[in-house]
Amino acid sequence: MNRQYFITEHRIQLYDTDAAGRLFFAQLFRLAHDAYEDFMERLGFPLARLIAEGELLLPLIHAEADYLRPLHHGEHVRLSLTIAELRQRSFAVAYRVHTPDGTLAATARTVHVQIRPDGSPGPGLPAGLRAALGDYREADA
Amino acid sequence: MNRQYFITEHRIQLYDTDAAGRLFFAQLFRLAHDAYEDFMERLGFPLARLIAEGELLLPLIHAEADYLRPLHHGEHVRLSLTIAELRQRSFAVAYRVHTPDGTLAATARTVHVQIRPDGSPGPGLPAGLRAALGDYREADA
Amino acid sequence: MNRQYFITEHRIQLYDTDAAGRLFFAQLFRLAHDAYEDFMERLGFPLARLIAEGELLLPLIHAEADYLRPLHHGEHVRLSLTIAELRQRSFAVAYRVHTPDGTLAATARTVHVQIRPDGSPGPGLPAGLRAALGDYREADA
Amino acid sequence: MNRQYFITEHRIQLYDTDAAGRLFFAQLFRLAHDAYEDFMERLGFPLARLIAEGELLLPLIHAEADYLRPLHHGEHVRLSLTIAELRQRSFAVAYRVHTPDGTLAATARTVHVQIRPDGSPGPGLPAGLRAALGDYREADA
């Protein structure tokens, strides 16, 4: 009922493209991670602080993307971020990239899991983070 | 019976890592694409020529990766490439990244589909490419 | 008298940093080029259009940077862009990166020269571009 | 008399290029840093160990490059590295990039300075490093 999207806007930069004249596929993950960094900062869990303090470690264990139509240099795209899965110690973030005319050009997903500094499973996501993520959960997640 | 692996070696470069001290996830796709470019050049289908000539267009439509253990700056890794799927107009490439002690640190997969310059489905992979890819097909592919 | 600065704001992203915990030096050029793309778009000469149309070619022939203090993940920086030199067929762009407390953390410069499609010297910068660049010229340029 | 060059070979990768069909300028610094990492490893001072141990800190304080002719996807280039300056606490590395026909396509330079962990000037380069660097000094350096 209360589903929110986190929206960011990006221009496809010259260095995002390659000699085939299109977004180089791995750069989509740059866009996605930009949005994820913005998102976590908005939620009050900026990655820079998490990494520096080392208390809440959320390494990325999976990433995937589908490329539906080519993106070109200079295109302004809108990226919407939602939480696709929310578990005890992990969550999945879904990204959808639209061009200005509303066409879905690409989707991506990253999965983050909480660990302890020694690499063993973490104690469970902090309640504050869980609640914040929950606000962006997809309807069917 | 005749299964081949295409092997490349890489050192995790300083710019591949991030302030968390590990390989930044999207850089795994750089390693994978390096290997893919080497592979296609070995097969006699160098990407630079394909892109310049525009006759055989094989855009990447899907990418995914799993991160099993962290990779650090300066580590020498071995990447093995196989063909995981081989269809009429598309193929999937599988990448497995091992550290020197034989630990599997990451896997990735990219899917490439043949299109015509107008974006419509291509006429089918050339026989020479199909045969060359077939030599690297996984046992169960 | 009428000197203008073109200002952009950036956050140092995780992928900009390296395992030494700082901005990887080459990423400063990414920030600079982001600002340059914004600047040229503002001036009415978006790079994507220039490249696609091929009428006004302004390749970069020189780049340099000085790193005065380390920049870290998550820092919000302000980049000011000015025109350091303006000649018949070339111009130099100067970039100054400040941290929020006003410390100058880095400077950079890129030089762009007009060429014809065959690589020979161009006919001279268009009057509209020259005038627009002139508005951002440094006092002593 | 005893001047040595440190040579590395590279292929311009798809992700090094941009929609203008050429090497994106900042990627030259990637090539240069690849060569620098190889060089320091060869000299017995691998960057990964220096950074991890924190005893010998050699941050880059200056970088510059000149682009003499465009480099394209798939080109195989040869990079030669020499020491352009060698001082008490700093050194400059010069890079020259040639295409297979012997054309000089680009040059670059990076300057590294020794600091203490608190950022103050270092005590002077270790004798072993100084001697090793000296073997690659340019004739007029």
C-alpha cells in the first residue's frame, strides 16, 4: 500500500560508452551502485561510514542485469530502485532504468548479505535498516 | 569428450579495488570481458573487427555474477571461460575465477545475441563461429 | 570583470576509491570530464551531439592533474570549472576541486583542439562557442 | 650507459574506448598504472604489499598525458616505462605508448612522493628502491 520508489537521474556519460556507440554493459552496474549509494545515504546508512566503522558489513554477493535496448551517450535516464527481497541477513535491490519516453531500457539486481568481520554470517540486519528497507519493498516481495 | 577451457590470467589491479579493500564487484565484468575479447580474437572473430565491419553484431543482453570470496589487490587469478549455451542466434559464456590455491572465488555469465543492424533477430550464427564456440562447450551444455 | 565559474557537485563514489582508501588518481579525470560534459551541455554544445554530427571535433590532446590532499569515499566535493586559455582552434579547461571546508584538494586541466574529420587543423572555433567559453575565462587568461 | 626500458604490451579493450570510437583519455592512465604496478612488482616492491604494510607510502601527486594520435579498439600497443626524475623523496615515471608500426601515440608521466602515515614528508626512499629505480633512469635524468 505504502510502496515507495527511490528515483535517481543520470546522463549516460562519454566514458560509459564504448566504440560500439552504446553503454558498455558493466557501466550499468556503475549507475546502479551510484543509486544504491544515494539510497543508503538517504536511509541514514551511508556506505562510507559503514565501511569505515566496520560494524555493519553488507558485501555484494550477486549482481545481474538485462539489457533490453541500447543506451547512448548523452541520454538522460531515470533509475528507480526498490527492495525486491528482504530477509534476516540479506536483501536484494532491484533497479529499473527508463528513458525519458518511458521505455524500460535495462534492469538490474544486486544482493547484499550481512557478514561479521571474520566472514561468518552476521547477527541479522539492524531493526532500523530493516524498517527503512521495508518502506521500499516491492508489492510482491 | 573434447571439452576445452580457455584460460586467462589476471592480477587484481589497484583500480579494480575499492576503499573496502576488495575487488569492486563491477570490475569482475571487466576481467570477464577481457577474457571474452581474448577468446573471440583467438577464435578468429576479434570484436574490434566485428564492430568496425558491422556484419556480425552480438550485443550482450544479460550479465550476472556470483561473488564467493573477496578478491584483493595484487592477487593473481586464473579465469577459465567455457560456452555454457549455444543456440541458433545466441550463446552464453561462463567464467570461473580461481585463486592460485585453487579456490573458486567468483563466477560470471554473459549472454550474447545476434541481431541485424536494425535490431531485428539475426540470420543465425555463422557456421565458422558456431563450430569454434562448440569446441568450448561445457559437457552438459 | 565578468568572470564566471561553472560549479558542479560530486560525491566520491566507492568505485572511485582504491584499496589505499583514497580516490584513485585517474578517477579525478572522470569527475573533471563529468563537469566538462555538463559545461558543454549548458553552453549549448552537448558532446553527444557534436560527436554524433561530427561537425565540430574537439579531441582532448593534453590532460594533467595535481593531487594536494587525499579524497575519501563519501566526501562531497565542489568542482569549479573555468577556461584557462582560449585560442583560435583550442582551449584549455581548468578544474579546481574543493572539499566542503574550502580546502583545495586537487586541480586538473584538459586541452581540447579543433580538428577536421581527416585530422588536420580545424577552421577555427565557431563564434558562438568562442563567446560562450569567453564568459568563463580566467581573469589572467 | 646502462639505461633500461621496462616494456609492457596491451590491447586497447572495448571498455577503454568511447562513443567517439577512440581510447577515452583517462584510460591511458589505466594503462600507465598497469605498467607501473608491473614495474614495481618486478623491482620487488609490489604495490599491494606496500599498501597493506603501510611502511612505504608513495602517493601519486601529479599525472599528465599528451595524446598525439588516436588509439582504437583492438590495437596492440607497446608501453615503455622509464624513470624521468629520481630525488630524495620522490620520483617521476615516464610512459611512452607506441603502435606496432613504431608511431608514438601518447606519452604520460606520474610523480610519486614518499610520505609518512601522518602525511608529513618521508625519510627518503629506501636504498634498495633507489638503486632499482636508478637502473631505469633516462639518460638525461
